[in-house]
Amino acid sequence: MSHPTLSSQEVARRGKELYQRSIRAKVETEENIGKIISINVETGDYEIGDDLVETSLRLRSKQTDAALWGERIGFDAVYAVGGTLLRTAQ
């Protein structure tokens, strides 16, 4: 997802940092493992759901030009193409 003032690398850096620093401990619960989280990297707001598009649209309804980062809770990637998702949550 593109954002007019942030590079994709900056969105990724901020998203990962926010997730690790202030969001992960709240959301990495047994009922959320495997769900998708979309994070507004400018505000720290986030949405959790079963689908990346669904969570992104909910965030965009609050701020249409939001810079968003997505992750699969408890795993190393959102999707695996020809590979396997590795669980990172304990």
C-alpha cells in the first residue's frame, strides 16, 4: 500500500516497530493467533480480522489516506506462496 509522504520501507519499519513495542503484548492471544492486524503507522490505531482487505477498509474509513502496515498475528508473514508460515508466538 502506498502513502504519499512515506516510503514503503518507512511504513514497514514503523509498522514492525509499533507492533513489537506497543501492540503485540495486547493482541497476541490464543483467540487472535492467525488473524490479520492492520496498523495505521501514523496513529497506532489498528484493526483485527480474518482478512487484510477487511481490516484495511475499516482503518481507511477512519482516515482515508492512512499509511497502513499488515501482519498475521503470531506468524512471520501474512501469506505464504509456495511455502509455509512460521509461527512466532509462543
